[in-house]
Amino acid sequence: MSAESTPGRRDRRRRGLKAAAWTAAGIVALGGAGAGYLYVRLDGNIESLDIDRALGADRPEKAGNGSENILVLGSDTRSGDNGKLGGGADGGGARSDTAMIVHVHGGREKASVVSLPRDTVVDRPECTDADGGTHPAASGVMFNSAYATGGAACAVRTVESITGLRLDHYLEVDFTGFQKLVDELGGVEVTTGRDIDDPDSRLELEAGTHRLDGEQALGLVRTRHGVGDGSDLGRIRLQQAFVKALVRQIGEVGVLTHPKKLYDLADTATRAVTTDSGLGSVNSLMSFAGGLKDITPADLHMITLPVRYDPADGNRVLVREAEAEQVWDALRNDVPVPVSATGNTAGGEAEDVVDPG
């Protein structure tokens, strides 16, 4: 085994690649007088929202223990190029098709990720959107209606109301950005434990190992009728497995030795996301992502919000309040989520559909 391929050296190289790939830090590698122009261009790619202003002061307290909570949403808007992607027949509008609370533990070496089923029945609080419009509270509505009603600010308000957690940051990725990012990475490799055939998400895969391009990856994280019981809970299992595979791929892609590839990846990534104003610059994103460089797929603890099927409507799920409170308490105190919180929740049928490798 050569010195270049020793495990310690390889792991250090992957951590460095991971930090660079997710941020515009690679602009430094481009060097020369043009670097400033390219930096400004990347900075201009980022769309940000002043969510703090929309939410005001009536929010949970910050943790104060070095941890951070980030709400990550995948938006299924049909506007612009997104109308051509993702399958389905929605007539317009936008919803939080995927929602995850990413809790980065103090020390920045581990993260807990809690997926929030879009079909969860919740009480949505009154909220103000980013444009200053006010939306009244509503009881017994689906979770993803918060984003559809008042956008990112209303989604954040709703999650904070449900969890009692302060959300420090917000990241949103739409269909087009997700697909382009996966393609720019050269695809992502996953292994399917069984055949997947879902015309709605335009995905057809035989059991086995596949390197998915952007369109296939989008189909995988959106399919719900091709796995499990056809509910959103089966799809969440796929999304969680894919996130781990994506993190691994980012760690392996050889961008540091290819400045043009690194810039293209940074350009795609900064165009793909909408953030809160606290992450709305290259410097902020670079600093934030740099702090996550040591987190590997093995360091991601991924769970689903404890829920049960709604006896009145099989297409809806209800929160298991006692177990959910264990999850929120653990995150609030920056400790691992106890097994007792997640051992009795619905939607386990799709657990072995995809192996992230």
C-alpha cells in the first residue's frame, strides 16, 4: 500500500474535499486577479431570506451549548424549470416535499437528522411570511401546508412551534438545483435491495448497485408508490439513505485537484439553495460548511419523527407526542436521541430498500 493510499491520509483528504465541495472555498484555489470577480459571482448566486425579521422576537431560546439546528427543505414548486421535473401532476404552488431538522452537535463531529413527514397532522401557528403578509393559525392541517401558506418563514415558525427548538438556519433546495448538483458530482452510487418501479416519479430500477444521475436521484427521493406501503414514510427511508450516499460521494469526488470542476460545483451549489440571511453569502456558507468537514456518513444519526397512522385517514400520520418529546429533549440538551423514542413508529417497511454503501 502506498503512502498516498493509507487510510489516515485518505480520510484526511476526504474531509478536506467535503468542506470544499459544499462551499465556494475553492475560489481560493483558482487564484489570480480573476478570483475576486469569481467570488462576487458566486456570492451573487445565493438567494437569501430575512427569516429572523419575519419571525420577530417570540421564538425559542438559542441552545447555548455549541449545537445548531438547521431546517432543510426540499421544495416541490412547479415554477420555472421545476415544472418539467419530478413527475406528478400538481397544478402549481409549492410545498415542502422533504423536510429535515439537522442537529449539529457541539464539537461538530456528529449530527442527528430528524425527518418530518409531509403528511403529519399539525396545528399551524399564525405566521408572517417574508413579504410581511400575515396568515392565521390553523388546526389539524398537514405539515407541508405551512410552506404552501407562508413560505419559508411560516415553515420555520411551525417547526419551532412543534418542537420547541430554536432553528438557527434555513436551507432550501428545489428540483432543478438538486438534479444539477447530483449531475455535477458525477452521480451518486446506491444499492437497491429490491426492484423499484414508480411511473409517478419516473423511476425504474432493478435491484442492485446503480450510479444515479440527477434525474434518477430526484425520482428516488420522491418515489412513494414504488416502495413500502406507498406512504410518505417509505419515501423518507429512501431520502435518508440517499443523504448518506450523497455525503459519501462529496467526500470522494476529486475536486481539489481540478479547480475548474471545483468552481463548477460551487457555482451549481450556490445556485441550488435558498438560505436564511445568516448563510446568505459565500463567506458565511464557507465558514458553516467548514465546521462540518469532519462529519462522515457514519456520524449521521438519521431518524423519522415518531408518528402513527391516523385512524381517520390512512394517508395522514399523527405525532406520538411522548416519543417526540424525547427526541426534542435530546436535541435541546445536545445528547443522542434515545432508542426508546424511535422504536415504535410507523413506516418501517422500506427500511432495507436502499443501502447507501
